[in-house]
Amino acid sequence: MDRLAGRLKHYDWGSATALSDLRGVEPSGRPEAELWFGSGDGPGSDLPYLVKVLAVDRPLSLQVHPDDARARAGFAAEEAAGVAMDSSGRVFVDDRAKPELASAVTPFEVLCGLRPVDEALDAATGLGLPDGLTAGLAADGPVAWPTLVGEALRGGWSEAVAALVDRCRPGVEGRWADTAELVARLADLHPGDPALLVVPMLCHHRLQPGEAVFVGPGVPHLYLSGLAVEVMPPGDNVLRGGLTAKRVDVPALVEALDPTAGAPPVQRATSDVHRYDVPGDDFGVWRLTDTGIDVEDRIGPDLVLGMAGSTTVGDDLVIGPGEAAVVPEADGPYRLATDGLAYLVTVGAA
């Protein structure tokens, strides 16, 4: 087993201090958005999963991740067409899906999943969205979601966007007060963005520490604020629809959108050793608080991430907050103990 250095990623939505405070080091003076462990560039890059600590100070983009079939087809088509990997026109950077589990370390605010149709229509009425945008949803139900989202994101609704913001900015009372506040907040960062029309259609969660959501392929989502641990396979395909300065590809997002993608259930850690529910067998995630376990029956390399206090891996490898260790399968069973908070990431869901 070995200590694994994290790779700091600087994006404009990152926090100036959250990751440096976590690690007990001086801030870099730049926004620090993600701390990567596992798949990627550098040591530990051969792991079959990627673990990130996210420090969200400003909202990320409205986005969807493709499923495996769509990722393979899109990647193959761009490779055949000779689209350079660093081209601004490149959409698919690999041939893999990117399902992800996000576990809140601090209160973590997210938009994730499409509202039930009746609820979405109620939000649209309450916030004054035009009937012309939502008529198909009212008539046809969930099958109309790709059409609605595509029409909204393609633009042509500038007056509706302005009217929505004007209605939300002073604040509204009742059921949609929080949604109105969020629309106004996003409008301050991205004035006139057509994606503001989609925001009321998405489920709004304020995850508390230990709570998590699994975001599958085709699920529209937007991380808003807070610190979280995110685990995913080693894929990085992101299809963006708006609320970002990065490249937006509305047709690709709409094609990948799952019209049945409702709000994923909020998973709550109910014990000092909690395994999150991860569909499929891409990876397993355990959250440990002030406890110790014997890790056995392994089928691949494990990654242990410390997030609070001191965590001991095996007999004597000690890691602190924001530090990680990798345990090869060949090392066999081992003891894992923490007097604070740690995450264990395994190959497969078992």
C-alpha cells in the first residue's frame, strides 16, 4: 500500500480556501475546484475509478453525461472524422459513460433530475414560464422532456428569460420561493442565459453531510455549492447545456437526456460504516466515521480517502484530511481505522 498524492485542479467555480483548509496548507491564490485521486494523469493513474473532492463556490454548468453506447458511438465518430482531442469542437473525449456518486462533506446544494410532470407544470405556472414552452409536456407527459429542454436551450426565448428573472429577482412567496431565489442567483452570474428556463424544471436538493445522490447517465444536473466527495469510472464526457463559459452542445445534451430521469433518491448514511447504493458494478463507496473495519474479499485495488481526523491504513500508513492511500489487490486483507471521517472506494459494488 502506498500514499497517493492528489492533483489539484483550478477552475473558476472553485473555492479559494476550502481545499487548502481541508489539507492544512496555504491557499494557492487561485480558485481550487477539485482534488483528484486515481484515474488520470500522474501516479495512481491506472486505477479503474476516479475520486474527486469538489469545492464548489460558484455553480457548475447545466450538464448531462452520456451512457456507454452513446459515448462509444460519439467518440468513434469524432475519431473517424479526425477531430483533434484539443479542438474546441470536440465533444466526446473518451468512449466511456460517467455515472457518479456525490457524497456531501459539508452542506452541498444541487439541482439533479427532472421534476414530476405535475410539479414541473406547477413551477412553470408559479414562475410565469410561457405556455408555449410547456404545452408539449402538459399534453404528452415525460416523453416531451427532450423537446422542452431542447427548445429552451436553443434560444429564441429572450423575453421569457427576462420575464422569469424579473419575477424571481424581488423574491416570491410560497412553494417556489427557493426556486425563484436560485433563478435570480444564477441570472446574476449568467444574465440572459436560456438555461435559466430549465432551472425550475429540475429537482433542488440541499444535501447534509453524509447524504449522497447517484447521478446516472442522461440525468440533468448542476452542482451549486459546498464540499463533496465524488466517485466515478475513469470517463470524462460532459455534455453542457448552459450556465457556463465553456462550450455548450445543446443537440448532444438533448440526445443524451433521459426523459425518465427523475430525482435520484437522497441516500443517508445511517451508521458509522455505511455503504452507498451504486447501481451496476463500476465501483463501491463506503463512508466511515470514527470506527475501524477489516477489509476482506477484495477483487481489485482500493482507495482510502481521509476527510477529517486521522486514518490508519494497514498497520502503520497514516493519512490526514485531503490525503489518500491506494491498496493493491495483491496486498490482501487489511485493517482500516479512522478517528474522524474517511471514504473507502473499491472495485465493484461489493
